Amino acid sequence: MEEARQSRADVPSSAGAGARLELREEEVQQRPYSREVGRVRIRRRVITELRRFEIPVQREELVVERADLGDDQQYSGAEAAAPEPFQVCDLEPGQVIQLDLLEEDIIVQKRAVVFERVEVGKRQTSTLEPVNVELQREQLRVDSPSGREHVNEGEN
């Protein structure tokens, strides 16, 4: 801008000839550029937690039922025709009856199942960033012999 501020001695004077001046102003040229602002790392983390489950299990228990027949009742053998699961039998001395009692055990098996799907990526977004810039502009200044200063703002 200093080149436009010349003294009167620098400008050749020619009576009757016109002069052409070029007035300049600054303009902003913006240009975005990319720079790295951070880096993210994405990984899996395994969390182990102890969980308690209540699982129903079944087992068989021995049941002994006794019936008092009293003195006046005799064994009639009608019990021999009793339906399953009871069988009427006479035990000889030294003879043993065995009943197998069953109980359920729990077998724990684990398997991995997908519970969530996550997609990771990038996307571009745009925002308006305010930028304040001081711009300079030249004005034509005419000093008249009368001492008055004239400023012409320019007509476009």
C-alpha cells in the first residue's frame, strides 16, 4: 500500500494531460486445508463378571411308608397286585433290595453369541468458522489549491 502513497514530487506534472490511477483494495482468499486433529483407537475389551443362576434340578429320594395292620388283619395278598412303581415281594433272610436313586447334575456350557452390532467409520461435517481479517483499501484523495480536501469514494 505504501507504493500508492507518493508525494507530489514523484508524479510528473503535465498541464492538460490526464492521468490514470489504479486504486487497490485487499480481498480475502480463503482455502481450507486438512490437518490431523487426533487419533482414536478402537478395540475390544473383555469384561469378566461372576453371575449366579438358579437352575432347577430334580433328584429322587427314598420313601418308606409303613402301615400298621393290627392284630385282626391278615395279609391277604391283595397288595401283590399293586400297580407300579411298588412291587410287593417277600424278602428271604439275607436278601437285599436295591433301589437306584437318580439326581440331576448341572453341566455348564458357554458359547459366544452376538448381542450387538457396531459399525465404526468416519463422516465429514461442515461448520461455519468465523474469521476476522483487517482489509485495507485505497481511496483517492484530492488536495485543492483552496486547501480543501476532497475524498471521492469511487463510483462502480
